[in-house]
Amino acid sequence: MCLNTGYPCNCLINGNPCEPCRMMAKDREIEEDHLSNNINIQSQVESTCEPDLNIPSNGVVRERGRNWGWMLSGIICLNILILGCALVTSSASDNINISSSHLQMFLIILLLLTSIWMVYYVIYMARKENAVMYKDGHAGPVWHRGGLVVFGMLSIIMDIFKIASYVGYLHCDSAVKVAFPVVQLVFVVVQTYFLWIHAKDCVQIQRNITRCGLMLSLSTNLVVWMTAVTEESLHQTTVPEYSGNITKLTGRSLYISKVGYGADKCKCSHTSCSIFKDAYFYLYPFNIEYNLFASAMAYIMWKNVGRVTEERSHPNIKFRLNDVYLGPVAGVILVVAGLATFIIYEMEMDNEHNDHDRRDKAVMMHFIINIVIVTLMSVSTVIGCTIYKVDHREHVSEKNPTRSLDVGLLVGSSLGQFIISYFSIVAMAATGAKVYLDRLNLTWAILMVIQLGLQNFFIIEGLHREPFHEVHLSTVVANPYVLPPSKELSILGGSNMDSKRSPVLTAHSLHGHTVEHRHKLLWKRRVLKEVCAFLLLGNIILWIMPAFGARPQFDYDTEAKFYNFNMWAAIVNIGLPFGIFYRMHSVASLFEVFLIS
């Protein structure tokens, strides 16, 4: 046996191979045999698979099934939306023989079907072991689900007020109008629980049934949203029936009871009907936002059906206001000022005995406060966009349905306010903007266009940035054996003093670099958080004013005269609901940008 393996072995020359050489020869033979067997097996598989090229693989079958499920669920959603839109439009017209009771019967059927499917889904997933193997960490963050719960609770209160009000009309009106809020209340409870528990699900079983059920839920919420928006629009834009005034509203008392009940002859059996009616109309904005939130979350679940994603949750980010003062304080002041002027404006518009000059002063005050709010928001957005230019955080490379939907909803919903602003700009410019109210209206419209564009860029850029990661000193460990390149020559030259001093210098330089790096991160983070907090509160007040009844587009008549009232009412009633949703969606997006900054 060759014991000295460090030198060439001469045993094969002598004809008597040693033990290691025999073992190596045997291993080589085994490896060659194994390789030849693999080649033979592969050739056999290829030869046997050649005649069956037309047989689809399991992946192709799965892809076809997925496409079939998407197509079927899309067809269901499209048909429900078109039918619902036709019924909502027909019930809003006086000349068509379709009442609100017919629409509510259709909605009751949709709400019951959707609730039954949600209950089935919850029970099936609870009984099926390992029913959901994957979850989307970006879908349904806690602030979205929390907002859904808040809007759902206010929607339940609205339904309770509706029930209390509609009960007084049972003796002379259809019982469907009482049954609808009862069914809607149950639907809100079931759907809120369903989305709170299962918003992150990436379903891998019963995919086609799940896709169809989610599209049913999405279309149901959108039809209910269209119904609520139409009722609110009729409530705010009812035209006087006498011929002396066909271009504008003359106060808010022109609301006709047919919007809520369908007949002026039906009188309430108790004295609280008008109180409940006014109360639930003030809660309509929350119900509108609830349906839109639920639609967005149902769409994300639909996109996640069959999706295999990594087991990675949303970044564990806590809400903290450390060293952030200017943005929240300025935002709160802005909200308080906006609320004060909004209340005064509404009181002046509701007062039938006010003369024309007092109404114009109230409209002027509303224009001015909106100009101030939009201007300050534009300036703060420019500051935030400038910080992005010096911020070297990486952009998010991962694609997920939640982020794509956020951006799509942000840009799409802003088009509503863009449309109203541009129509106002054209009307003011064409008429010459001769009076001060026209000039204020023109200024507001131009600034609104600028603010929308800047805010969209700021939010989209912030959502696509990686979260800030602080570098903690405890994680930086200096290696005393790694020296700077400038010291290596001195060590080779025999300088012991340099070699002893080098570890201390390395630790000091790392400490200084870390402190400087953290300082740079802190001031960038602080500015971004200040901007996000201010913009968030600014969007809240810009949501409150139109959502709860501010309609300067109708209280000031230049656009109504220029475009004709019917055309202008259609423009405002289509664009304004999207503009209102844009403000609330911006609040949710800015909150997320605040957390990751």
C-alpha cells in the first residue's frame, strides 16, 4: 500500500496496484456506469415522449382552467354592473316606469347571494385543513381593514336610521324599502368579518368558484355604490319645478321627498321621520367609501386566487410621530379652519331668507379657504418631491396586485376632479372672468390641477420606494485584523506601532460614518414625514367639504349658465364622486408612505 500520498504513486508501473489506486479505479468504473445509465434512460424517455407531443401537460391544463375561471367571473361582473347601472339610471328618472322599489328588490337579491357565498367561504375554509397555503403580505394592511371597520360601523348606523325612518311609511308605501336596509345591515356585518379574516388569502382550492364569488362581491358593492351616489346627487341637485329659475338652485330646501320615498302623498306616521332622514343622508359618504374599500379588497383577493407567493409579510412598521411636529400641527390648523368656514358656508346656503350678497360672500369665503389649502399642499408636495431627488433609496422591484391597484385607483379617481377643474377653467376663460368670484373660481381650478398632478407624483414615487432601514451601531463590528490598504506597506516594513493603532482607527472611522449616515437618514425621514402628515390632513378636509354637501359648482351659477344646467349637473355628478374617493384613497396611500418613510 502506498502510504506517502503526497508524491506520485509508482505501484501501477510495478504491476501491483495499491489499495487507494484500486478504490479510485472502482469509483471511476461506477461513475462511468451511472453516467451511461442516465444517458440511456434520458434517450428512452425522449423516444417514448416523441409520439405524444400533442398531449397537453398538467401546467397547460391548469393555465386553461385559470383562464376559464377569469373569463367566467369577468362575464358575471360585467353583466351585473351593466344591469345595475341601467336600473339605477332608470329609477332616477321621473319619466321611466321603474321605481326605487324595483331597484331595491334587485339589490336585495344581490346582497343575499353575496352574503350566502361569503358565509359558505368562511365555513369551508375553517373546516378545510391547510385551505390557504399562501398569503399576500401586502394585501389588506391593518389600516385598510381598520378603515373598513369604521366605515362599516357608520354604514350600520345609517341603515338603522333608514329602518327607523322607513317604518313610518309602511302604511302607504312598499315594505321593500324597510327590507332593503335590514338586508344591507346583515351584508355589511358579514362582509366586514369576511374581509378582515380573509383579505390576504391566496386561494389554491375551488379557484373558479372563488373567482366567481369575489366578482359577485365586487359588482354588488359597485352597484350599491352607484345607488348611493345617485341618491346623494339627486339630494344635492334637485332642480326647481317652477319655470322662473331653471339654471341654478336657490337654497338646499328644494330637496323633494320622492328621492327618498317616491311619493309626496305618503305621510310619515310618526314625527321623527324628517330627523332620521337628515341623519342618514349625512352618513351617506361613509357608506359610499365603505363600498369602494370593499370593492378594492375583493379585487385584490380575486387577483390573488391561484397565486403562489413567498411567505413574507408586510414590513413590520410602527406608527410613530417622533420629532414630527410641524406637519401635524399645520394640518390640524388647516382642518379646523376648513371646518369652521364649511359650517358657516352651509348655514348661509341653507338659510332661505339670505339675500344674494350674503350668499356670494359665503361662496367667496369657500373659494378663498380652498385656494389657501390647495396652495399650501402644492408647496409642501414640491418639498417632498425635492427630497426624493436626494434620497437614494432603492425602488421596489417586486410586482404585486395591491400596489398596482393603489396606483391605478389613485390616477383613475383623480380624473373626476381633473374633469371638473378643466371644465371650470374653460367656462371662466370663455366668459372673461370679469367679477371677483369668477377670478377666484378660475384660480381655484388652476391650483387644483397643479396640486393633483404634484400629489399623484409624490404618492406614486413614495409607494415604490423601499422602506428606510436604520443602521444601528451595535450591528457594526470592527475586525482588528483587517487594516486599511495604506497601512499594509508599513506593516510589511516592520512598523509595529501602526499595526497596534490600526484597529482603533478602524472602529472610530466606522462609528463616525454610521453616525453621519444616520443623521442624513433622520433629516430626510423627518421632512418626508412632515410632508405626508400635512398632506394627509389636507386631503381629509378636502374630503369632508364635498362629501358632506359643499356644492359651490351649483351655488355659483357661471358654469351652469355657460354649459346649461343639465349638462353641468351631469359633469359634476359624475366627476365629483370620483374626486371624493380620490381624497380618501390619498389619505390611505399617504399614511402608507408615512409609515415607510
